[in-house]
Amino acid sequence: MVYNHIDGIKNKLRSGSGVGALPCVQFMLIVIEQIKTVLSKYYEKMGFSTIYEDAMILNPCVKLNIFDEETWKDTSTKDYFSTCCKCFIEQYS
């Protein structure tokens, strides 16, 4: 998720090299901080962070098919689905 990488992005922008050498860096840092503030507000309201898991199952384009890809071979579709269902029952019911 982008939110988890915001600090890394800010560090790269502050580096002074690569993307950090662009003339618009100060503007980008201001905007990224505003993005982080807004996202933080929404994450705090959630109370728990299963939104990624829920989206994986509910997304009509992805569903659990993503686990058929080579990069997910170490993940059991059944275990993932069971864990998400359990979480749904506990958190939403």
C-alpha cells in the first residue's frame, strides 16, 4: 500500500539526487505530507487494518485468483480465505 511507503518516498525526495534533484521537490514534499495526513485520518477511523485482505476477496477482477501467480506460491488460498472470513465474522458481524 502506498501509505506504508510514504516515509521512504519522502526520504528519496530529500536525498538531493535522482528524483530528489527535481526543482519541484519542495512542492512534492508538501503534497505528500498532506496525503499522509488525510490517509492517517481514514486509517484511524477504521480501527483495524484488513482493508487489503477484504479488497483481495471482493475485487471482481482479482478475487483469490492472484494466488495462482508464481509470486504467491508460498501462500495457501484456503488458509487466506479462511482467515479473512474469520476476520469478517469477528469484525463486521
